[in-house]
Amino acid sequence: MHIHQLRIQNFRNIREASLDLTPGVQLLIGRNAQGKTSLLEAVYLLATATSHRTHNNRELITQGETTAFIEAEFDRDGSRHRLSTGFDSKERRFRIDEKPLKRVSDLYGILKAVFFSPEDLEFLSGGPIARRRTMDLGLCQQNPPLVRVLLDYRKALKQRNTLLRQADASITTRNLVKAWNPELIRLGTQILSQRADYTLKLVEKASDYYASITGSRENLAGVYRSSMTHLAWRKGGEIPDEKDLKRYFEIALEETVEKDFLYRQTHAGPHRDDIVLEVCGKSAERYASQGQRRSIVLALKLAERDLLTSPNDPPILLVDDVTHEMDMRRCDRFLENICSSGQVFLTFTETESHRGLIKNATEWHVQDGMISRRSG
Amino acid sequence: MKGFQNLPTIENLITELNRLPGIGPKSATALAYHLVHLPAERLNRLAETISAIPGKILNCSICGNLTEENPCRICSDPGRDHTMICVVEKPMDVLSIERTGIYRGLYHVLGGVLSPLDGIGPAQIRIRELLERLKSAEVKEIILATNPSIEGEATASYLCDTIAPLDLGITVTRFSRGLPVGGELTYTDTETLSLALQSRKPF
Ligand SMILES: [Zn+2]
């Protein structure tokens, strides 16, 4: 999968850009805050309708403008497609091959992308919310129907929590609250089993990468910890089938209902799950050093890339500013790995010495929102 | 809408048409210009038909379906099976099920589904009326035919939990299982609907 042509209008500080791209490595070179990250963000927005930096459309539109537009012409399975999004401060619309997408959930899986960014460290510092978000973004690209399930689950949860917030705990209210359980269970079970399965696969691959980054001196392991009845799985652990999970979920909802009324929110369910990573048996969230953290998130991202790669069709890699903290040897290995992958967008500052490690790249100069091809 | 300043009648017409479901600004404008060219006689007939709606069409006092006579024809038909009530969200759903021709029981139109986010609780939809009907009539089976949406499922679940403890000896069945998840009754084809109706399961 690769993008031939990328067009951007009024996106952050990029007023107008039109890039003819090659299938391989794209080097984006420029000083900080010139638009390198924005370009990567634009591609990721097209792939997933999300930005790692904001939920607010307004922030994505060039100051003084009302609408922004991003379009990519890309190859997939030998045929060419055109995906675009136009948005103002209120709504975002997507089109594939000129046809409007009815729902944002239909977007996933069309253009697959993995974003490597300095913000990835939030996987360890940002709490369970950041971890679930990372898992779900990777998982949904791999398994697009799950987007709908996640959105429906969120809605059922909101409905139930709204009741809990208004509620006296009378019998009628209890029945009303309980009425949302079957849907929560039906949807939540799918999320739980798929996310747990994905997490275990991801951590297994990531631990291979982590071993190779650290020269096998350290090992990385991970646990998927469910919020209900203290269920947790690690590598090799068997995730119960959906029938058993449904039963566990039902019991958990019954067990926590008093707490739900007390705190006015739903306590059991995949919206409270967590992924716990361990380095050499110790919690990475608490004890890992800055260097270990960088290696962990890098390993996770490489694993995400692998899980998202269907035969001969790697996702597009968006690599923002993650190499300059690495030592030369480590960086060389990392670049070698990702640059053999397919289409890769890499950002570099002018002065970075690591740039020399990359051969056969198309170079782009990024300055003040203007993007131009560099020759030579 | 800019550009219509000297045609306020058309502007108003477009605004009203645009407020109808499924009619965007473009179709509203096209429709308005179409109407303008119709003969006065046809326009008057259309206007009269529309303005007769508020007086003529009402909700059946028993089932809540739209009707011009009260009770409606279905409720007052002795040939129908008065031991069965099919619970639906909207009057249009009655129409869809009637088209299958295989259901001979009665209906109960809720007029919506539970949705705390929209402030809709049991009091906002015709649940009390349904429970009253169950106590007085000779009902043996309730078919819950709300849409297979999150809210439709929750409403069905709530109804089942409310009816069961009343101990009225009524079988509660759910029929949406054969329908596509998230689909709507109104837009489901007759054949699928017949199948779903025949294969309904105890809740
Ligand atoms: Zn009636």
C-alpha cells in the first residue's frame, strides 16, 4: 500500500501542498514547527479519523480559514483509489473514490497507517486510557468491524451512566439500569476477547523486538487485566470463549451494581481494562528508565506494524522525531527495519547526523508550511 | 438562504420542505421550483390534503397506532387474534408487519424507545398503557418487535423484566434476532420480516 499523490489544503500551517510520492522512503527535512509533524498527522487523520494531538477540528484548520482538505491517491491490491476528507470546525466528511462514506466507522481498513511519535511514551505515562486507545487504534485498523462495536458499546455505556447519574435507587430505576446490561454484555464481550487476544499477540511480537533492541539483556512481558472478577491473561494464557466471558461479565455487573449507584458510573467492562507491561518482572509504568521506555514503545509500534501487515502489504509508516534520541548503532538497526517495510515518512531536522544512514530516499524540504522536493 | 430576497414565498417553501426528513437543501429547492409550476387546482388539492391531517388522523386510544377512527380497525376487528400483542416502536413498523400478511394478532405502538441521553424514560413512551392492556385483556403472548438497535434491545429487555414478575401467565417473545443488527424494522424486506416473525424466541 502506498500513496502516489498527497494534497493538503489549510491544514494547520500547511496552506497548500501537492506531493508526488514514490513507494519508498520519504524524508521530511526541516527545522522544528515548520509542518513536518502536521504532514504526518494529515495522513494519519485520513487513515483513522483521529489525531494524536487534538480532538478539536478547529485546531487542525489553518488560522483565518474555515475549511481544510486532505486527499490521497493510493494503490491497494493493484488498483488505484482516492480517499479524501474535508472538514470545518463542526464536521468531518470522508469520500472514497468520490463516494461519501456514510459513517466514519467505514473508514477503517481503507488506508492503513502506523504512527511513531514522541507522544507514544504516553502508553506508559498516560494511564489505562492511553493504553486502551493505542490498542483500539491498532486493533480497529486490523479489524474494521470492531469500530462499530466500540462506538455502540460507548453509547450503551453512556445511556446506562446517564441513568445512574439521575437515579434514586428505586426498583424501577434498578430495572431500567439493568435493561442496558444485555447490550453492554453482547458488545463488551466482543471488545474484551478481541482486545485481549490482540494485546497478547502484540506483546509477544514486541518482546522479540525488545530483546533485539537490548541485545537480549532484558525481557518484556505483558498482562491484559480485565476490570471484572479480577481476570487477567498473559502470554500463553487462554482467553475464555465468548460464552464464558458473557457469563463473567453478567456476574461482574451484578456484583458491582451497588458501587455503580454509589459512584454513579459503570465499573465492570472493557472500558476499565488495562494493559500492564513488565521489564524483567517489574512494572514498566513505575520502574522503567527513560531509555527503557523509549525502547518499549518502539518495540510496541514495530509489533503493531507487523500485526497490521497483510501478506506483501505493509501499512504506511509515519515516523516522527523518534530517532534523534537513539545511539548510532540502535538507530541504524531501527532504520534498516522500517525502511525495508514499504512507504515510510520520516522526519528529520537539518542537522541530524542519523540522516546519512538512509539511502535511496526521496527528500522533501519543509519550511513554514511549504513543502518542496529537494534535488540531490 | 441568500439570493431569494425578492421571492419570500419560495424561500419559505424551501425552508419548510428542507425541514422534512431526507430532504436536503438541494432537493428542497428543486421541489419548490417544481411546485411553483403546478396548476393552482393541484396546489390547492395538495394544500387541503395536508391541512386535513391534524383533525382527521389521531392515535388509537388502545394501541397507539395512527387511525382515522377510534379504536382503529385492527383493534376493533373481531377476526384478529386478541391473545397476541406485537410491541413496535413506530406506526410505520405496523405497516411493515401488516405487509407480510402472516401476523393476525394486535399491536402496541410505543412511540419511541428508552433513551436516558434524550430524556426518554418509561413515562415518555406508552409502557403504562401496555401494562394496563395486559392486566385487562385475554393476552397470552407478547411479541417484542422493537428495532435491534441498542435502545431497541434495552427497551425490550426492560419490558420483559417488567412483565415477567406480574405473573400474568404471558409468554414474552423477541423477534428481532433474525434481523441484521442495527437494522430497522421499517426498512426490512417482507420476506426477512416473515421469517423473523415465525422464528421468534422466548425472551
Ligand atoms: Zn388500535
